[in-house]
Amino acid sequence: MSTELRDEPEAVEVTPELEADAERAQARQGFLVALPALGYLILFFAVPLLIVFVYSFATRSSTGRTLLQDWNLDSYRRLWDPLVGEIALRSVVLAVLTTVICLLLSYPLAYYMATRPPKTRNLMMVLVLIPFWSNFLVRTYAWRVLLGSDGPISQLSQALGGEPIRILFTNTAVLIGLVYGFLPLMVIPVYAALERMDWSLVEAARDLYAPGWAAFRKVTFPLSMPGVIAGSVLVFIPTLGAYVTPALLGGARTTLLGDYIVSQFLAARNQPFGSALSVAVMVVMLIAVVIYFRRGGRTL
Amino acid sequence: MSEAVELSGVTKRFGDFTAVDGIDLAVGDGEFFSLLGPSGCGKTTTLRMIAGFEFPTEGSLRIHGTEMGLLPPNKRPVNTVFQSYALFPHMNIEENVGFGLLMKKVGKSEIDERVKRTLDMVQLGSRAAAKPDQLSGGQRQRVALARALVNEPEVLLLDEPLGALDLKLRQSMQLELKELQHRVGITFIYVTHDQQEALTMSDRIGVMNEGRLLQVDDPEELYERPKSRFVANFIGEINLLDGTVGSGGEIELGGDLRVSGGDGLAAGTSVGIGLRPERITLHDDGMVPDGRVALPGTVASRIYHGDYYAYAVETPAGHIDVTEENRAGVQTHDEGIRVVVSWDPSASTVVVD
């Protein structure tokens, strides 16, 4: 059917060299486009990370100055201090709790959103994102008012004839603040996974004698796993190292990894130990995430 | 003995829109029944109501005499082959096919045995451990079939199952499906918009348009005796000549042509005379055998189609398309010449609406 008038293209023999050239050109092209972001990340992420890594082997002088000499593993040995273990455990428990609560709250919401008509879906998405329009710090301060001993929750309790309730400066307050702060990061990936799911698969399951719950357990949930994994990682990692929320809402005696690291850099003036803590947290987290993704990947 | 599927007065409305409008239909046991119509005619909605994905707004739906009412899909003795196949991407072929039996709490050894037998039946025994995305379109189609058939449903519902396949594969799958249905003896209700497919495969066809079931007949009857303009036009090619019923029951066409067939219709009723292009003969010399209806005309165009010629002829009764086989001894007719168009009176059909 090709009757249109067209000059015959000149015959060019495609040699392996030409092909390799073309491939290299394509790779260069992609690289140039990525360069600004890459440069930014190298300068403000990779280099500082490297500095932290180097500092973790440095020596602390008696006055708290970091001496870039006598490289040693003392800071890493200190990680076995029971105090560090206690703080790490407390942080992990809090991060796991936050992640699980976020997932339990987000999944039904994401499911509801994904099963609405497209217009409603988009509107709900905007509503989920609205909190991001104001600053996280400001919103966390708002929780101080809400949870304080003369806040509305306490007042309501008193109006009902109960005791004044003070949630502020407890682990519960930190948990509430973290769940509030990171909920959208769970909702979005779970919603995205459910939204692009082929719902005829659920119909197929129902058609093949699966009651509603079984269809969810065998089809809907496994197929939304990529979203659940992404959301869990997005919530777990920042909560494990959370600093602002525990600092503003938490009590003085319940130190978490975030404040502990900060205190090493500031109050304790022990940059090598703070650096070693940071490196350790990052390495452990990296290993955990890789395992998590691998295991999640197998279910797909 | 009750019918496999029986619909009476089934209506489905979505808000103001009536998708299915008062359908009465009975599909017999072991029948290959097709629901045929253009997209949006309500055929898929009808199928989904039988499957239990939608519930009728009005009317009753029975399977082997049992009223389905608001029974959910998992409690109905039917299985569906979906247009998109809807294979579970996270399960291998074996797990896909065994899913229904697993949900029915059939024992593991029996599941294994039946899954194996069914996969062998669709010639996919060797791919049991593969994931759906490792199979070709035709193979996925077979898995979808196996996944439904392994449950030995009372009725198998198929929603344009061959729509995603290319032409050659579709044609071979048509034959395979028909053969399979004979072998398993299960009632098939097959939804398609492809009239050729419906004609080739079905025992009976129901033609739908705008939510209504217009005609239910076997393929020959449907093709030869369409009862409405829509059915006549939808199935194959047809010439529809405008006519009016005269006082004596004859039908008057343009060019003073009168044909019989208006008996029982009120004088003055406008009707269409349906004529299949392949049932018409062209004569260059005007030598028309006795007993045939004849009409003079001029050949407006001739198009070569390989195995046949397609002519367009202008006549006083209107424009008529004619096809003549390209075989030795059949004379061809040049554009512009005067011809006589003829057909056997039994070859025409009268449509009213």
C-alpha cells in the first residue's frame, strides 16, 4: 500500500562501530540532561556524607574538637554501649508502630479513593496533599496546642467531668505526631498501586467462587504490594531518624536516635561518635530496605 | 427439563440510562448461544448480569430453574472468560487454573489432577509453571478458558474472548472453541460484535441494539430472513429497497415493480425489500429465465475483489449492490452498460419498521 512518493533512503551499511557510536551518543545525551541534578546531589549529599564517614574515624580532643588524625574505630566500639541499644530499640519500635498504624489507616482510605469516579479521586488526592501546603514545623507546633494540658482535648475531657489529659511530652504524642506527619506518604503510593490495578482481576476472583474477603486477600492485596512496600519504606526511614517531632512533642527522658545524634554534634561536642552513629543507622537501614524490597519483589 | 439460562423481562438501568431493556430469552442446555450487537447495545451488561457482576433493575434471571436474584458471582454455577483474560499476574498458570477449585475447597490432589487434565486439553500442559506475562496472546486465551472450564460450570460466559487476537489466530481459535464446546457439552453464552464470528460458531444468535433483543434465530435464518432493518444491515451486506404495501398485498417498488410478500400487512405500510448481493444475477442481454423478478439498470461501478466482482447498479427501484463469483464461465459486466438485474422471488425478504 505504500504508494506515496518518496526518495529512496540511501543505503547505509550499519556496522557495529556505527551502532556503538550511536549508543554512546545516546548515553551522553541522557547524561547531559541529568547533570544539573547530579551535580547538586554530589555537592550537597554525597560530599557531606563522605565527610561524615571520614569524621567517624577521627579523634575527639579533650576540649571537644575533632582532630583529623590518629584514625581509629573508637566511635564504632561505643555503638555497643547498652544506652545506644536502648535508644535504637526505642526508635525502631516507634518507627515500626508508626509504619503499621499509617498502613492500617491508609489502606482503607486509598482503597476508597481508588474505587471512586476519577473526578472524586483527584479531589480527594488534593485533600490528602493539603497539609503539605503549610510548613511541617508549624503543623507540629499546632499539635503542641492540641495535646497540651490546657488544649481542646483536655478541655473536652474536663467538660465531660473527667480529669485533665496531658498527652504532650509523652511517647504517645510523638506517635500521634509522626503518624499525622507521614500518613500522606503512605496513602499516595498505596493509592497509586490500587488505582492502576486491573479491577477485572477482582471480578475474575469473585467469578471463581472467591468471597469478597478472599478476593481481597488473594488478589487485591498482593497486587497492591508494590505500593505497600514503597509506602512503608517512605514512612519507616524518616520516622526512624525523626528529630523535629520527638523534639517538639516528646518528653525529655525518651531520647530517640534523631535527638541522640544531634546531641552528639551539639551538646556533647563529639562529632566522631555522632558520625559513627549516623553511618551505622544508614548501613542498617540500607540492608533492611534491600531485604524488604527483595522479599516484596518475590510476592509479585 | 428447565432451560440452562432464562431471562424474563430483564431490564438494567444505570441512572437515566437504560442499558438493557426488557429482555426475554431462553438458552437451552448445551447450546452455543451468541449475543451479537454493536458496542453499547447492552450485550456485555446482559452477560454481566448472568455472571452476577450486575443485578437486574427489573425482571427475573434463572439458571437451570433457580432464581439468581442478588446472588453474588461466587455463588453462581457459571464462570466467565473475560475479554482481557484477567489472568492473575502474580500466580503461575497452574495456580491461575486451580484458583476456582481452591476457593471451592476441593482437595489438593483432585485440584492437581483436574488442573493438569484441563491444561492438557488446551495444549498447555508444558507451561504450568509459567507466569501469564510469559505467554503469547493465544496461550493466555487458552489459560483463561481452562481456568473457567476446570470448574465444570453449568454455563460458560465468554465476553469477546477473541477480540484481542489477530485475524488468523482468531479464526483458528473460533474453530477450536466450537470443537471444545461440543466436547465438553457445556452451555456457552458468547458475546461478540463480530457477525462473522457469531455466524460461524453459534447454534443460535440473539441480535441486540440499544438494549433490546431484536431477533433470536439460528445463523441461516438470521442471515436469510432478518426481521428488521437493523438486523438485515448488521449481519452481512444487504440491499434494502424501499417499498409500499399495495391494496392487494403486493409490494410496490420504484420503477413500477411489484413483488409479493406483503400479505398480512396493512395497505400503505412502508417496508424494505432485503436482497443479499450474492443472490442477484446480472444479465447483459436481457435474457432473464422465467419466474425471476427482473429490473433494468446501468452498471455504475465494478470492483475486482479477487474471488468475486462487486458491482453497483443504478435501477429505478434504487441503488443495488451485486456480487458475482470470479469463476470460469461467469461473464463480467463493464461499467456504463445497460443490464437487467434479476433474483429469485424466494431470495428476497421483507423487513418492516
